[in-house]
Amino acid sequence: QGQLVESGGGLVQPGGSLRLSCVASGFAPGIYAMTWYRQALGKEREQVATITSAGGIALYADSVKGRFTISRDSTQKFLYLQMNNLEREDTAVYYCHRRKDGVDYWGQGTQVTVAS
């Protein structure tokens, strides 16, 4: 049974940086597309950044382009989200996601709060 666990969230001032991590376990070896989502209080979950399975292409929501960078390690076990120049509007719970054989896997989320 696959499992995703996020870490790295916290409280940061506007303009600051955080690096989120997601570790995958229990999956068969392979290259998967993986995505970071976020959900702010009272809002729907939104897609933030995706790294594709083929070619490892990074795709970003317009709201984070130029500020966030998604990456993964060569083992495909770790997924990262480097977040720079954070804004108050980035405050949310951040989740990593992987889809395998038609099943969606989600982590428990990590809270990011951007405030003075």
C-alpha cells in the first residue's frame, strides 16, 4: 500500500522561503507523475506544481510561476517544492499526490503559513 508523507511546512514571513518534502513508500519501482496541491481555508484544493513521468517536465500554476520549483530525486522516492518569495496568499495546507493504476494517493498535508 503506497504512502506519501509531507514535511517542511511552517510559519514564514512574506518574502521568505520554505522547502517542502514528500517521501513516497510502498510503491512499486517506477517513474510517476507527481503533483503538489494546496488548500487554503474555505477554498477548494488547487494544483500548484506537477512533474511529469515522461521527461520530468515541471508545470506550474500561474500564481506560483517564477517563485516555486518542483523537483524529485533520482530514486523517485522524494519530491520537493522549493518556495521562494512567499506571499500571504500562499498560506494553505500543501499536499503531495501520486496516481497509480487509477488510484489517487495523498499525503496528510503540511501547513504553510505566511504572515508577519
